[in-house]
Amino acid sequence: MLKDVTYFKEIYIACGFTDLRKGIDGLATLVKEQFNLDPFQKDILFLFCGRRQDRFKGLVWEGDGFLLLYKRIEAGRVQWPRTSAEMERIDISEFRDLLEGFVILQKSTIKEVNCKKIA
């Protein structure tokens, strides 16, 4: 199911660590209270990862109930963004990159400089 992510209207990823012992109610409460998003949006995928980067959970409201996804990777790990405790929207290609083990949501090392033009 996770290989065909075109089903989802939007994908959000919870950066940082999440306690994966949480179930549907705990993750839905986290989406609502900590990230100020509505977990009852139909076909929106919310992703969470714990300290071990070989497993993660997804939460989706399907209109008639929640679907809780749990994926454990047998060989390797995902490169989950650990820099902050906020929810970031990612696109389908970033989600596929995440499942392939690539790093997503990197901070840029090149900073923009505001220069005044000399006339």
C-alpha cells in the first residue's frame, strides 16, 4: 500500500522522535494538539518515527474511521528528519526518497545574502 502513495491528498511527517507506543487515539491527539492540524481530514497521511529508524507509523482518516499503518524495515533504516519537533508537509517524491533511505528536509548550508547594489 505504501508504494502507491498517489492515493493520499497530502503527506505530513512529524520531525523528531515520536513515542511509537501510541496508538490511533494518541497519534490523533498529537496531530491536533501539538501540531495544530486536523487528524480528521480525509486521505491525509501523517507519519511518525521513534528513536529506532527501522520502523514508523502512519495515520489516515478514511471518512469512516482511522487506518493505522506500521512499517518495519528488515534491512536498513529510514533517514528521518530529527532537527525539530514540528510537522512538515512533504510531496510524493520526498516520501519515496524517504522509503529508499535518502535524507529529506535537509537544512541548506548555503545562506542567502542581502546585498545592496552599488550605483
